[in-house]
Amino acid sequence: MQSLTNISEVKSLLSRHGFSFSKALGQNFLINPSVSPRMAKACGAGKNTGVLEIGPGIGVLTRELAALAYRVAAVEIDSRLLPVLNETLADFPNAKVIHGDVMKLDLQNIIAREFGGLKTVICANLPYYITSPVLMKLLESRLPAESITVMVQKEAADRICALPGTRECGAVTLAVWYYSIPKKLFSVSRGSFMPAPKVDSAVIKLDIRKSPPVEVRDEKAMFRLIRAAFAQRRKTLANSLTAAGLTREQTISLLDKAGIPRQSRAEQLTLEQFAILANQMPDV
Ligand code: SAM
């Protein structure tokens, strides 16, 4: 079985298949031999686990997952990688590659079909160009998964794992905390990939909550407020929240009723405060 972390073996595999890297698809493959085993272990893959992987590339992480899990389903968009994966995963009959775009596929259906009632976890070295949309899709569709362990750019990891109400947080932070408890596991240097990206990365794990930490009458309304507040994060809430469809008078009365100073900015609010605003928001 060829090594997928030995640069010359990987180059020869790729050239045999006439493969060239696509920057647009975020193709930076892991070549540091210690990272995939560490991720596979950290995600909780075990004999009774189904693992959904996004973007297997040439299968370096897929192999490690398949060695630990009962079954792995890996979604890959690039059809040029299918024959490569066919070859590299030949010794892993419990790994199945599904050709498609993770943003378009019905993941609920894939998990039900591939894993039945098995405990499910998600593990991926995410294509960086769609980190937030993928995470939001995974979280919002309330997949029956226990956790999501992903490699993302270091900056994204810091933002995602920041505490709501602190400077580093963004709209994605609030959404992540609503659905899960995130933590940063370890950093990965840019030299661990082929080709090397311009920035370092980090592996984070989101433990999915069984129920949200705050009670919200209308989740959509809360996320509309959060998005409006962070879209113009330098503005005061009295100005930025109007983008959620409220008039300035409605915004000011909402902030006053919730006991939130009109001059506050998005990054100063906790999830509880956004929930209070959403629960008192007039229908728009
Ligand atoms: N897992 C491999 C590794 O660690 O070496 C490859 C990771 S690479 C950062 C991202 C992978 O995601 C690539 O194989 C790319 O083709 C795939 N990909 C990009 N966009 C995708 C999408 N929308 N749906 C599914 N896979 C996608």
C-alpha cells in the first residue's frame, strides 16, 4: 500500500492519474504523517461509529478514519479524484466515496442510508473557500451527528471558538455556540500541506448540543438580527439592526425594552442578549 504522506509517492500517484491541483476547490492535501491519525482519533471514530467526511482528496484522512470506524462515507466534488480514491482506498472496503457537492447533497439522507442508527461523527479537512457555509449547513440541518471535527484556517478557528461577547467573535461564533460547544484542539503549520497554503491551520471540534443554550421563539429572527448586527459591526446596534427589517424607532424601543445600551456593538452582546432581542422583536 503506497504512502499518502510521502511527497514523491504522492507526486507519482497524481501524475499517473494526470491530476493537477485546483485552487478554486481548496485542494491542499495533508502530507504531515502525524496529522490525519491525530484527527481520526480526536473525532471519536470507533468500531461502532459511522464517519461522514467532506472532501477526501486522495484519501489520506479517509484511510485513518476507515481503520478506526465501522464505516466511512466521504463526499468529494472533484470527479478527477474518483479513480485516485478507487486506488488508494482499495484496501478499505468500509470506506465509500460519494461524488457530489456537500452544499447540494441531502446529508440527512446519506447518514440514514450509510450508517442506519449508528453513532455518527463528522470529520474533515475542509476546503477553506466554504468553511462557514459548510459549518452552517451541518449545524442548521440538525444532522444526527454527535460532533464535527474539522481543520480550518487558524483565523477561522479563532473566530469560531471565540466566546460570544468578545472582540474576536463574529456571526458564525454565535451560530456555532447556539448549536454546539466548540474547542480548539491543535494547530497545524502551513508546511503540513501540499501545496502549502499561505496561512496556518487548526483542528477544532464542535460537540453538538442536545438542546440550545437559550430559548428562542423564532430562530430565524434571531439569526437575522445577528447577521444584521455583524454585517456592520463597527456601527452601534441602534444603526445596524435596522438591516434586519426594523425601523430606527422599532430598533431603539427594542434595545430599551431589552435593557441593552443603544450604543452597544454586535461583538459586545452575548447569545442570551440576542435571544432576548429576538423574543421581543416585533413581526416584520
Ligand atoms: N482530505 C484531504 C486531505 O486532508 O488531504 C483533502 C482536503 S482538501 C483541503 C479539500 C477537499 O475538498 C478537496 O479534495 C476538494 O476537491 C474537496 N471539495 C472542495 N469543495 C467541495 C464541495 N463543495 N463538496 C465536496 N468536496 C469538496
